[in-house]
Amino acid sequence: MNDLATPKDDLVRCDACPVLCRIRIGKTGACDRYANVEGVLTRVDPLVVTEQAASTGRNVVPFLAGSEAWDGQMMAPAPLPAFVTGIGAGTTYPDYKPAPFIVASEHQGVDMVTVVTEGIFSYCGLKVKIDTDRYLGPEQAAVRVNGEAIGHVTTMEYGSQMLSLGGVHHLTGGSKKEGTTTCDAMLKLANKQAVTVTIDGGSEVVLQAGHAPIVNGTPEQRMRVGCGSATIGIFAKQWHGHADEVIVVDDHITGVLTEHQAGRFLDMRPAGIRVRGRKSTPGRYFQVAEPGLGWGGTNVSDPLEIIESIDGKTAWPGMKLLMVSTTGEHSAWYVLDEQLKPQPAEMPAPITKVVERIAENCEPSLCTVLFMAGAGGSLRAGVTENPVRLTISVKDRLTRVTSGGAPVFVWPGGGITYMVDVLAMPDNSFGYVPTPALVAPIEFTMTREDYAALGGHMDHVVRLEDVLREPRLTRLNQGGAT
């Protein structure tokens, strides 16, 4: 990396990002990624290489063309025996330099090239999926860390609340404190560490990839099996003959069994209980209560609060009523007295079994962190002198994009906008620069022929075996990274 260093009075200038640190011997730059080692600018973190394990543990049979014979063995899609990731590779900033590593290797008789770099991403963000039935806050509400807005709440997708964090406007469009707070929180989350956020008009939530969210100090246990209507549909037959009415309390769609199509299909007798809220279709009610931390994500602590009326011409004394939430976390059994008022009673064993089954069918509550970024000029120019050809090659699926060896989803449309699950990546895959921006690994893999065709930097291609002689390597099992 001597080309990045400008020695003067025991100083080297680092141009790996726009900060342009001047680093004394034995010191590191502001990002702690580059150091002055005896007058030479040096990337201090190890270069991560993933290697194919002896056995992947997968039993996947690849598709074979009709002309090819299968020997009957169970096989997994074979990754490259050794794969140089962008973690610790260094960067191509500014645009005119080829990527730090352009690695040639042979894979199943095909000459391959992998272009390896660390990208500096001002245009990046995190999409956080929080699996919980708990109300976290209103859509569009600001998500804050230490009082600074770092993102906002987006839509809920069937029991999972989504947050959108980061982005160029929070990183660079606000105050310096907002930018550095956003960058720090994103870096921790991307590196699988815990971050505490507060949501305007909502809750305090501890987020960590691969862990259950902690909402207002309480770890969440499960996400919903479905909305109230879906829960009715799933378990209606199991309730039939044991309960006369079942109401599944839900912040979004509360279900009422005897009105619901599932109850009608079972020829259940109408129970005459009308719940609050706006009726959608038979047995499905919206807005039965305000969002909150109670039953089914509502603010209700007593489920009888959502009952608007009981029709004396339809209901009858002794009628058996189950109130239950979409996770089975809350449940109550009632029997109507002579005045048709629900009275608490001991829940029968068959009903208890179904309530437990609701809980059994709820998956564990979990936080998933997806890193999303646009691969812009520096990255593409580090691959080819004609960057649009790389974009076209990715769209045509001639070039595979990975991040730290992990597969990514490339969004349709213009540019190379990709998304990756940080849990699929090696630990500590991400860094930062104090501009502020995140630094993330990215790799482009294609055949050598395709790389030459898109105008790649062929004179900078090095053999894999030469890279593996680098003194600062860390080797990981490919299965652990991907």
C-alpha cells in the first residue's frame, strides 16, 4: 500500500477516505483501520479468507442437465475452496485505483476472478425486522439514540415491526452529533452488538441481531401465529364442541369465531356477542382498542373491555366464552350467568391444550438486521474502467455479489443496490470512517473471460495462492460465513 503513503517527517498521509489523516509512526488513523508501520501505511486488521469445510452438512442435490449422469451421491453446491473476502482488504478510494485484491482462481475447471474491496458507504442504512406482537410505536415515528434521530418506524409486516435506520440524510444531512450518533449505532448493530433505541410516542427497545428484542425492560418471547382472523381459521375446528364462542384479541384484526367464515363452515350457533371497533367482513373487526402493551398488542388489560354488547335474544346462560390473544400469552375462560354477564371460570383441559398450541405455533421473537447500500463509483471503478458494464453484468447474473462471503439480494432497477443479513457475515465485518460513513466488505465474482469482457483491470490480477501467502490472514469456515 505504499501508493497510499506520502512520507514526510515520519508522517504518512492516508487517502483511504476523505478525512486524509496524517499518521505518525506507530499510530493509527481516526478510523483505527490504517496505521503508520515504520513509515508505511498499513491496513491493520487481518484479511479474512473463508475456506470450504470438509463437509458442509447439507443434503442438496444440484439440478443436472439431462445429458449429465448423477452418481446417486448427495451433494451440496460447492463454494470456492478458498474465498478472499473484503474484510480487512482495504479500499479503492479515491476512484482511480484498482481494487486492493483482484484474485484469480480455478473452480471446477473454470478460471474465475473475484474482485475484493471494502466499500465506504455514505449511502447506506439498516433495515431492522423485529418479530413481536408488542406495540413499539407509530409508523413514521423517529427512532432515537441518546436523543438523536437515527431513523424511523416503517410498516408492520404480519407480526414483525420494521425500522429503517441510517441513510445519507441522518449521516450527513443533519448536525455533526446526529451523523456520528447514527454512524456509531449502525456500526454496532451491523457488527451484531446491542443498541438501545427509543421510539417517539412508543417504547424503549434494545436491538441486537439474532436476539430477542427487549421492550421497556422486558425480553420478548414470541411473535404472533397470525392475526386474530387467521388464528380463528387455524384453530376453529379444535375449539368446536368445547367453546360456544372464541374471540381472538388483536390490535389489527380481532376475530370472532361464530361470525367468522370458519365458524359458519362448522355450523356453529351464533353467540350474539358484538365487539367494539369497525367491522370488516363477518367475524373480523378493526380498531377494537388502541395499540399498547396489553392483550394482542392493544392497550387492553381486561379483555371484556372490547365487548360492546351481548344480544339477549341470541346468547344464553351457560354459554362458554374463550378470550385469547394471538400469541396465547393472554387467555381467559368465561361462562355467561343468568344475566348473560361473563363470569370467570376454570378453563377446561381441551381449551387449555389449544391455547398452548397457539403458543407452540408462535416462532421466537427475534431481531434481524439487514445492511443495505448502493455500490457506487469507487467500488465499480475499482473493478473496471467502464463501471456501467459491471452493473450490467450483475443484472445479467454473470457477476455474483457477496459481502464478506455472504450472499446478498440485489434490488431490481438501476445501480447495484444490495442487502445482506449481517448474521450471515463473519463477526466484525464492518468498520467506519469519520466522514461519517460505514465501511463494508464487498466482492464481485465472475469468470475470467467475463471480467476481461467488461474491461476489468487485468494487469492487477493476482493468483489465489499468492494472496494466501499474505502474513495477515484470518481463516474462517465458509459455512460459518455463508
